[in-house]
Amino acid sequence: MKHTSPTRSDQRPDQRPDQQGLVARDLVKSYGPRRADRVPALGGVDLALAPGESVAVMGPSGSGKTTLLHVLSGILAPTSGWVRWQGRELSSMSDRERTRLRRTDFGFVFQSGQLLPELTAVENVALPLLLAGQSRATAWPRAEATLRSLGLGDLSTRRPGALSGGQAQRVAIARALVGSPGVVFADEPTGALDSHTGQQVMSTLTQHCAAQGATLVVVTHDAAVAGWCQRLVHMRDGLIERLEDQSARAGRVAQPAPSVQPAHAAQPAEAIVR
């Protein structure tokens, strides 16, 4: 098959108001101390994400997919361009405001879970609520309820070392979801798991994000993981190479394991390559 180079078109992101979701335009991210020596990781990316939709970002190593996730979530500032969440530009926020945003509006799931080993499951899940200023009396019941919703109620007092890989990753999902975020960012969430456990984790992640109406952004190199998402964003050389809509092939919302099938519940927003 002939390779088609990444392009930028004259299309714009969807025309719905920015406050409908997460919108990025003209994202450029370069690394290097001097302008002449900068290496571009993102070369001008436009993307619009609707509430409740799931999007997988795929591409070879160095394609910019993880950089895109970090810029969308406010972990990194773009060299140029902007990201808006609910109508507000992330770059206009102070560092403290962006940190609070990541505690309240955004949730994160990482490849290794990154649970604190000295804390129990319920303490790990309650932590973002406590950091956001909630009292223990409020945070604890909410954390316990979230664990129960993921089938982990009996494991709430276990520390990460006493959990299987799949159980620990579901605790990480509970931590990401406990604050009812608007967007969940997952960076290779099944990378440290075997394929069967990875499918169970993706079933849990997509089902619960859809139930909460949260946008899900998954960075992955695994086509089986990407198959759980409604839309694929293929990246190469810092640009969106192509978009693929999988929602029409969806049969139903994912059910918890052992009936592991991809989830495609919400209607996707328009996303474009500019």
C-alpha cells in the first residue's frame, strides 16, 4: 500500500462551542534551547473531543502521541497553538490552576498504575479527593463506592503489593474516576499486562467512562486496545496522518469481563487534520 504523508487541510475543528468539550488548535510542541536547533514533536494538530466519546491515539515511536496527551492535559505547554477546556484556554491559567484542573476535571491512568505502595487501595483512590480539599469523611465513602462499582470492594484494605496486575490497574482506574472527571487520559494503560487482563481493564475503563459521560483519550501501540475506542487518531511525524471512525462497527456498550467486547456508546465529535 502506498504511504500517504501526513497533511494539514483547511478544515477547522467542529463548530460547536468550545465549552462542549476539549478542543485543540494549531498545536506545535518543539524541544531545544535555541530556535534553530528545536526538534518538533507536534507540527500543528487540531482536534475536538466530545463529552463521553473514546479516542485512541496510535503511531510509531516518536510520532508525537504521548506529547499530544501531555499537551492536551496541561502537563506540557505548547510552543504555539492552544488547548481549551470548557471554553477556557489552558495556557491562560496559572500553574496552580492547571494543577487543580488535573485534580478535579482530568483523570489519569498510567501504564504501571503508579499507586503509592504504602497506601491501601481505598487510600490511593481517596487521595485526589483529599488533595482537592475534601474532608476524609466525604472522600472515604466516595472512594469505597467507586471501588465497589469496579468490583473491588473486598480489596479496599489491600496495598498494591498484595494485588494482581489487573486488580492494581483497576484501582488506578478507580482513582482516575473518583472525582467524576470530564476527561480521562490513559497512557498505555495495558502495557504492563497480559493480553487477557488488558482486555478486561479496557472493558472496565471504557464502560465506566461512558457511564460517567467522561471523554476517554487512550495512547496505545496495541490495535486490540485501540479497538475499544470509537475513534482512532493515527499520528506520524508530529501530525495526524488520518482519522478512523469505529463507532459504526460497534455492536453494544462493553460489558464487564468475562464477556469482553469493545465499547462504543457515545456519539463522537468531529475531529480534523489541519
